[in-house]
Amino acid sequence: MIRFEEVGVTYDGAAGPTLREVGFEVPEGELVLLVGPSGVGKSTVLGAVSGLVPHFTGGTLSGRVTVAGRDTRTHKPRELADVVGTVGQDPLAHFVTDTVEDELAYGMESLGLAPEVMRRRVEETLDLLGLAGLRDRPIATLSGGQRQRVAIGSVLTPHPRVLVLDEPTSALDPAAAEEVLAVLQRLVHDLGTTVLLAEHRLERVIHYADRVVLLPAPGAAPVVGTPAEVMAVSPVYPPVVDLGRLAGWTPLPLTVRDARRQAAPLRARLTAATKGRAALPTPAPTPAPAQAPTPAPAPRKGPRSLFRRRPSPARDAHGAPAPHIAEVRALGVRRGGVDALSRVDLSVAPGETVALMGRNGAGKSTLLGSLVGLVEPTAGTVRVGGTAPHRTAPRELVRHVGLVPQDPRDLLYADTVAAECAAADRDADAAPGTCRGLLTELLPGVTDDTHPRDLSEGQCLALALAVVLTARPPLLLLDEPTRGLDYAAKARLATVLRALAAEGHALVLATHDVELAAEIAHRVVLLAEGEVIADGPTDEIVVSSPSFAPQVTKILAPQRWLTVAEVREALA
């Protein structure tokens, strides 16, 4: 159905080709997963299938890409629209109407389908993607995850033979992601639809794939095989594979269920390791200086407390929690006739990392907007650094709080990466090179003369984060900070965020990435329908939640482990 023959792509002004001699096939009726580190050209491959590369992006395409027998060099995107449905990383770029129902119908109208056919398919898609309750909603009022489901639905209604999806679950909560992937699997199995998708959150999708195409490095030849074959050699892999490699499991598991079947010996080793560690004599504490008698924080419950290396929130000289950087009391926000938040209470201390979690539309982004002054409270109070954010001038507010939004391009306006970083240094009164150093730490390899528009979604996010971090605000807010990041980039991000927390910065992250929350969050706050339904230590909240538990927790339950790093440290 899709064939790449010695395909190379070089963009105008680029130092070298983005793709070089790429060749592989996607048979009809298969779900093929495209994987690789950030910046290796996955979006370019997807764009070549839909004809956007090179007809829209420019540049030079060598070799040949065919879809259902049509050569994409001689067929423009509109001439492939009846065969290929495409959803890119930014759903807003695809919308052409104002409401959910109109958007679902638009593609069919363009193809001239009969009204009765359109009506039936709209209803089917609303049910398939859980959008029935949103059918009359303006798209502008939807959350990022809801918009992503609408974008996917808009390409499903015309019933294309090929679906091309770029990070389709990146803005979805775990339950919604499972629903969307189950829909894709039904289309593949029941209707013979061909699906090619790129995704960084492999823990969500790897077990759905019929085969995997790995782009290991920029310009490198792809590796094609079954999921198990490719994961055995891939530089990017989900936690279940990482744990399997650590434990030496054969065959290498791809699902939690397969891993649990092999996990009993590993649980026994961990039990022995924790008992052995607990039996070691505890050295006498070194007397603290008289002027700073700071006691150690209370250990966490269970054996994980022996290995945890997460920085604790700041305390004063008497061991009491330091004054809160942010306080929200009985906060209510009403937007578009809907209660986005209702009686929300939240306090964040210096050095504390809080993960806001919950299904799409639960109010996470609205809460972040309230903390940074973008959303005015309807009821209750919000205080950040002793000020009311919505009543504070922006130049004053940036000294207290910084936000990295879901769309990082909202913060970028310069023509090059170097100019963007230089502007950030000036705005923050930081030493020259501060922003560039942060960007290099987050995402090495991005050149100074690159235009921000030419960056991938993950690279854009890293640049925006570096811009915000340059000012070192006491409170840092991040909305879906790992969207578009591969595992290596996410690990670098986690390192930076831990360091900020250790320096006393408070961090609040709205995220669907349960693995990131397990890695760095002290607390998890669960939201539902605009209300806080749970607020507590990360291990207690996620362990008790089937939807928000990380893979390692599910595999090693009832023991309380959250990450592969903890297991590795215990076994060492």
C-alpha cells in the first residue's frame, strides 16, 4: 500500500539531508509504527506519504514514494486526499470549521458524499472517539486532548484507505489513548485500513503494531521488523522493554501482561535486596550545625524508601515546611458557560514537584492558566509569590512564575535559535549563553542558525523550556512538557527539573505522562470535572490507580516500585 524506494529528502538551506536512501514497505491492512529519536525525520517520512513533502514543505525529494500506486511526486496532497488521511502533531493546523460536528463533516463534504452517508459516519465517529457530548462545542473551547480526538475523527469520517498519524496520543489521557488506539486496531482488523503512525510513548502503542520501522539516527538506513525484533536493538524503548533487558528476560516482553508472567524471580530478588539493605547498620547521624538543624525527611512507606533519590521540598531551619510559593483557595473558574474549576485548593512549597493529572478536559490547563494570570478566577483566590497573578503586570509576574504552554511556538518569535536564546538572556537579565546552555543540555545537536519553524514538535518544546528556564522563576509551570520528546530527551528534561527542584524552585506539571510523574513528582493531584479528587504522595496515588500507574508498578505489584532506575539501583 505504501512503498519507499531509496528516498532522500533535503530541505532548502539545510546542512545535509534529513532522509537518505530510506526504503521500506507498509502492506495493506497493517498497523506500522515509526520510531526513532527526536529529529531523525519521522515527520518527514509521514509528510512524504501524504504529499506534503515536498509540495508544501519545499526542498528536494529523491527516490520514489507511492501510495496505492500513486507517485507522490506527481500527485499533490489534494490528489491523494481520497486515499490518505493525515493528522499532524498540531491539530489546530488542520481545523477549518468552528464546531466539532462541522469539522467531522467537512472532509466528506469536500469529497461530495451524500448527506445521509455523512450523517451516519459523523454519528459513528462521535461514538467511536467518545465525542458525542462535545458535538456542538466550539473547537476553540476544547482542551488539547479533546482537539486531538476531533482531528483524528475528522480524517476517519471520509474512510480513507491509509491513515498517517503523527504522535496521535501525545495529548491524550491514558484512557482516551487506549480508546483511540483500540479504534485504530478495529479499522485495521475489520476494514483493512492501513495505518502508519509515529509515536514517542511506545508503552502505549508497541503492542498494537504489526511491524516497526526504526530510524536510528539522522540519515541512517531504517531497521524494519517485528516489534520484538526491533525493540531488541532500538535506542528508544518503553519501560517494559528496559525492565526486560535489565532482568534478562527472554523473550523480551512488550506488554505488562507478558512481563508479569516472567516477573516472579525478579520480585524475589528485589525482596532479598531490600531486606539485605534494611539489615545494614545505620550509621550515627552527623550533628548538624547549630544554626541549621534541618532534620531528614520522613522515609516513604515500603522498601522503595530505601532507594529513593528524589529531592524533598524545602524546609525552614526548624524542619517545618517552608512558606508556600503558590496557594489556591476555593478556586472557581467558569468559561463558556461551563464550570472549568470548582472549589479547588492547592498549595505548592519551594522544592516541591506536583503533577496535575486527570482525563482530558478535567481542568489542568485552566488551573495552570490561573497560576500564571492568564485566567481570572470566578470565585476564590490565587496567590503566587504574595501577588494575585491576574492583577499583576507581566514584567513583575515573570519574576515569580513562568509557563511553558501546550503549544511552545506561542513563546517563539525570532528567526533563529541563536536569536531566540539571546533574546531570552536579555529579557531575564541572565549571562549571555545561559539559554543556549540550557537548550544544549535538554536537546543537543540543534544548530544556532536553525529557524524555530523548522524544529520538530519536541525540539520546539525544548527551546521554549530553555527560554522560560533562563529567568529561573521560583514557580515553573509546564503543560504537557514531554509531548514530542523521545525517551532520551525526556530523561534530560527530568534531570533539569530535578536540579531546579533541588535548588528550591516549585514545579507544577499538567501531564498525561505517567512515567514522568513517577520519575520526578513528589505529589500527584488528580482532577475530574474541575474538582480535585485526590492529592497525595506519588506512590500512593498512582499505585492505587489502574489508569495512572506506570508500567513498572503494574509489572512488580504488589511491591511498590515506580521506575526502572529504582529497580536497577536496588539490584546493584
